[in-house]
Amino acid sequence: MAFDFKKEYKEYYMPKAKPEIVTIPKINYIAVRGMGDPNEWVK
């Protein structure tokens, strides 16, 4: 089951009636970078 950030961290994703400054905790993540068309190798 995938982790649903919007559900777990509602206070960061749901808009407030009044703007405010929030402090986001550190979160580990992975980023994948690449070049070209990902569908090019699909035959």
C-alpha cells in the first residue's frame, strides 16, 4: 500500500482560511533523473 502524504499530513496540504508560515519537518525521499523519451525503448 502506498503512503498517502496528503492524508497523513493534512495540516501541510489543506489550505487554511488565513495565510500562515509553516515549518515542514525533514523527510527522506528518492529522486530519479533521466533523459529522453521513456517510451522510446518500448516495442
